Amino acid sequence: MKTTTTPLLLLGALLFVSCNGKSDKTTTDQEIITNERNVETTTAESTASSNVPASEKIDLNNKGVGPVKELTLDELDQALAQKGEEIYKNMCTACHKPDKKFIGPAPKGILDRRSPEWVMNMILSPETMLEQDPLAKELLKEFNGAPMANQNLTEQEARAVLEYFRTL
């Protein structure tokens, strides 16, 4: 018993001494900058991960990452919206229901929460958005890691789907 206790006590003492938090090393400027960045990142992450689900957050300034940099919505184009509804029914309803959460978020009211550019970029380039856009990453977590499939729509087809979203 004595031979087992002595090594354990020594190991415990070594751990206590090595983990006491004191250090003779002085902090360098580079370490301070790195720590400041970590604090900024942590603050941004904690702000982003508030109690509001990503699907309900409002961010109309984020344009997303993708080919669409600027988009101005004019008067509703009913013919384009009808074409968008057809595309949506054929390509999107396996994962999205117009007015309720399903595998993915509901598009109803999406333009009250997201910029048109963000919506277009999510439709056209979901892989890039999920890799680089913080809000898209949050949505991926909220919807159990189910990534949005790239349906390879043209920009005109995506624009038609966006116009349909305006009618919901």
C-alpha cells in the first residue's frame, strides 16, 4: 500500500505545482494581440449565438458570399413569381415548406429577415455560404447539420424563386 501511495502523492504534488498558474515568462506583444483577437472572436460568437434561433434573426445588411453583390427589388413581377413558384415546387419542397420549418427553414417572410442578395447567394452558392457566412453556419447548426443542396439554378431561376418568396 505504501509503494502505491507514494508515487500517487508525488504525481499529485507535481500536477499542483505545474498548474498553479504562475509563470516566470513575461507576456510578449504578439501574445497580447493574439489574446485580444481571441476575446473579440469569443464576443462575436457569443453575440451571434444569442437565444434567438438563426432562422428568426434579422440581418438585412449581410449580403452573403456569392455571385450576387447588389439587387434592387422593384414592383412585384407576377409572371416571374409564378415561374418561381413552379421552380420552388419542383426543386425545393423536399426540404422547405412555404410557411413552416421542415428540414430547412420556411421562406415565408424571408425578405423581412434577410437581404435579397443574401437569399440569392444562398440559393446559388449554398456551399460557399455554409463555409463562409456566419448566419448560414448558424442555420446549419439549427437545422441539425442538414446542408442546403445546390440545385444548380441559373441566376434568372433563382431570381424567379426570390420573386415567389415575395408573394408568401
